[in-house]
Amino acid sequence: LSAVEQDVIDEIDEKGIDFLRLQFTDILGTVKNVSVPATQAEKAFTEGIYFDGSSIDGFVRIQESDMRLKPDPETFAVLPWRTREGDEGGAARLICDVINTSTGEPFEGDPRRVLKDALERAADMGYEVNAAPEPEFFLFEEDEDGRATTKTNDAGGYFDLAPKDLAQDVRRDIIYGLEDMGFEIEASHHEVAEGQHEINFEYDDALTTADNVGTFRTVVRAIAAQHDLHATFMPKPIPKINGSGMHTHISLFTEDGENAFHDGDDEFDLSEEAKQFTAGILEHAPAIAAVTNPTVNSYKRLVPGYEAPVYVAWSDRNRSALIRKPAARVPAASRIEARFPDPSCNPYLAFAALIHAGLDGIEEGMECPDPVRENIYEFDEAKREEHGIGTLPSNLGEAVDALETDEVVQDALGEHVTEKFIQAKTEEYDEFRIDVSQWELDRYLEKF
Ligand code: GLN
Ligand code: MG
Ligand code: MG
């Protein structure tokens, strides 16, 4: 056992942990877990835990279904809401890499592997990638059967305080839960829409951050449920009010700890690399959207008027752009904010797509367009054309089409994930396309 692995074993003993949840994610971003008695910890580290990969979305066919989980000891965390009453015992989780048992190599369909590949490419170019997401979510009441409704439990608005912000206690408990699991919380506030919230946590290297997004969603849902509320990361649960985004802040650091995105002499405080990285994301945005905005519902959020981007442009001021350059107080904080991702994405794949597109921008020395400082929602087509501003796909079908012709984003995902992802998303979109919605019935049933 390595020193870190031994530390985990000691902590399991000290804290009287009974069960270990070994976690990984499928290609759709759902956190899966296998629970093993904590007595298996040593074996999990030395031999791994075998499971049947054929029942996981986007993994493998029955014939080749044996997979092995290799726990990453750095990700050990006690699950605060699983603690047994009256003592310290309970459950802990470990995030795992997935190993293909027939080759003994990392499984190419493991989203965590896909992100590690992106980070390796960055490292080869001399960079470490930092990322910080801002996941937004709604808290809804449950009905008598414990099923989620879309009834909010408060009517607060942006940065409102109690008593309007009834969710304050829930949010506080969520924050305690996150802190217990090692999160450093920067801020939390009521978001713009009623029932909508945001909790920000400290940036970290992109892999840790992607791990954190999965943990974050799990903790928020678990603690909301303790308050008889349903937390949802669905991008647009209610029409005509703001949806939920997952703005993602990214910066590259050099090996000696300098922020490669900072240039004090630049008007925007952005280095040439930062601009090329931005250009790369803008160039590949339609295909990236298939990954960062991967549901039918994602595209109901990406419409004008609700602080979500629609047009492919960047800005140092306004929030209607796809990428924003936030004000930075210190050089280390220079970064770009991708505003199109939403919290229904698989964070590993989403970060991998953004990073590869950005690195491609650097490698190709791409030219970054000028920032757009006006409200792009108010531009007409002629004005957009004049500024050379494209649009994001308007539905999942178009996004998948864009992915099908974008080799950079396909390479980011790798062959296996690209194939499974396109297959799953095409099916999802086709199912939606042939469905007849309530809106259509309301509009046409009696009229025709
Ligand atoms: N909810 C908005 C979105 O969909 C963002 C609002 C904000 O953070 N100011 O991206
Ligand atoms: Mg927000
Ligand atoms: Mg933001």
C-alpha cells in the first residue's frame, strides 16, 4: 500500500467506517456506486473491485463486460448524511478509475480517463489547468408521494435575505455537508429566479473540480431531501424565468506556478495564450455544446433574455456573451468564464471538451476576435453578421450534428465515448422529436 492508501485505512479504523462506496460516473454523468464493507478497503486498493460494466450507460457490451474499479485514495471522504446516530461510524466514498480487465489498461470509456487525457495534453504543453464551476440549482417541494414538483418553497430573488429566502436553513445545512466533505465554500446566495440557488466552491485542479461537481450534486440532493425538498440541476425547469447554468472558470498555470492567462500590460489583463484559448473555445462552441449542454432541456435555457448565452462571442463586461473575462483583483485570478455549460453535463467530459478546444486554439495560434461590449441579445442578424458572431445550436439535434463534424471535440472525447455519446444523444433527441407536448395540445387540440 502507498502512504496515502495506508492513511485511508487508518482513517477508516479511527472513524469506525462500516461501508465504502466506490464511485465512478457513466458517460451521461450519473454517479454510480458499488458499496463494499470497509473491511475490503485493502483489497480494493491492491486488487481493485470487479463489476459488470455492461449495465452502465455507455460502457461496454455483455461479451466484454468485466471492469475493475481502482479507488483513488486522494478522494476519500466520509459521507456526512450517512453517519449512524450517536457514533462516528457510517459510510465513506472513494472515487475510482475504471480499468479494462482484458488489457489491464485504463478503460477508454471512463469519463475520468477522458479528462486525465486532456490534462496530460496540457501538461505536455507545460500547463496545469485550474477550474471552478458555479452550479446553480432549484429547490422544489415534494408532493404527498415524495415525488418532485416544480413548486418552489420560497419567492426570493437575487441575493435576497430571509424571511423571503426560506431556503436559508437548507442552504446552510448543504454548506455544512459540503464542508464536512472537504469543500471550501466561497459564497452562497439566492439566485435570480424564485427557488433558485447557487453555492460557489474554491477552484482546484480540473480533475479535482470535476470530482467535486459530482460530489456537490450528490450532497445538495441528499441534504435537500432531508428537508423534504427536491434539488434539481435540470437546466430549465420553469419556462420564462432564469434557468440553471454551470459557469466554468478556467485558467492555465505554468509549472512554476505562474498564471499563464495573466498579462498586466494587456487592456483586458489577458495573455496571448488566454486569448488563443478563448478563440479555440469559440471556434468549437457548437460541438462543445453537445457535451456541456447535453439534454433536450439544455436548449430551453440557451435563449435570449435570461442571462444565458446564445451567441458565440466573448466580452470583458456583459453577461450575454458565451465567454466572459471576469474582473481579477490579483494576477493569479486572471481567468475566463465559459457561461454556456449547464449542470446537467458530465463534468469530466465537459471540462475535457473545453480544455482540448482551448489548447487547440493555443497550438494553432488562433486569432481571438474583439470583445463585444454591448448586449448581444439586442443585436439583429445584420449586426451579428457585421461582428462575425455565430450562434449556439438551438436544440440538441443541431448540437449533435455539430459534434459529428468536429474532429477536435471528437478527439477530446476519444472514439469510444464519441460513439456512445452520439448514439445516446441521437436517441434522446429522436424520442423528444416524436413526442407530442402539452404545449401543442393546449395550442392546437381545440383550434383545429
Ligand atoms: N442563471 C443564469 C444562467 O443560466 C446565470 C445567472 C447568473 O449567475 N448571474 O446562466
Ligand atoms: Mg449564478
Ligand atoms: Mg458566473
